Amino acid sequence: MKIYIGTKNEKKIQLAREIFASLDSTIEVIGCSAKSEVSDTPWDEDTFKGARNRSKNSLNNPDADFGLGLETGLTERYGKIYEETWCWTRGSKGNESWGYSSGNVISENIQKRVIENKELNTKSLEVFDNSSNSWVLYSGNLELRNTCLSNAIKLSAIQAKVKG
């Protein structure tokens, strides 16, 4: 079985490979380019839509059994801004499942700067004092990003397996 994940990021591809291998060792995970069709900094529902679109666009590969889309974006809840990740898995026969990571609250200082710029990405590095990884700024450790990506992928993968 072949799953195409809509990213060329080797860390994300490897993480997906490890998760799917723990469910079924015959699954092959392959990275591919897949557009999200949302802004570079998706807010609220656009994060969900971006993951869905990447999974749909990943299925454009002729030998794909599943397309997997990951999208990280921002949402505002309870007066705070959180960065969250959605994962959408779509089968070539139309079956779908999705998973959501826990949100990572952004510090007050960065929240103010994000709201002023409405951006959270490498195109707006000045917001993050020239750091290219926003998650490190929030957590002090890249492991938090891997945990959030992993949670979203696992929830989606488990649902896909249960649904068949």
C-alpha cells in the first residue's frame, strides 16, 4: 500500500513512515508536492481545509492508495492564540479520516507581534527575531513540534485503519 504525504519535508515524511510502519509494515510512505490552497499562515478553519486539500492533491499520484495532508496554522480560543496541526487522510476510494494535535499557546509577546503582522511563517522572520522555527520559540525545544505532528498523524492513521 502506498501513502503519498503532501510534503517534501524529510522530517515529516520520516515521522509518517514510523507511525504507519507501527500499524502495518507493508505501508510505503512517499513525499510529494501538494498545494494547500490556503494562505501561508492559515487561521482557524483554513488549517483544516489546508490539510484536506493537501491530502486530496496527494492523491494525484497514479499509484496512490492514500493521500495524507498536514497543515499547521493558528487559531484563537479563550483569548489566546494557539498553533495547531491537522492531518487528513484520504483513500483513493473516497474514505477519509482526520486528526488534530493539541494546540500550543503562543507567548503574550509573540501574540501581539503576530496579531500586528497576521503572519507566522518564514516570510515574516522579523516577528521571531530571525528564528525560522516558531515552535522552538514557544517551547524551547523542537520536540514539541514533533509531538504535535505525531499526534495529528496518529489520530488520522488510527481512524483510517479502523474505518478500513
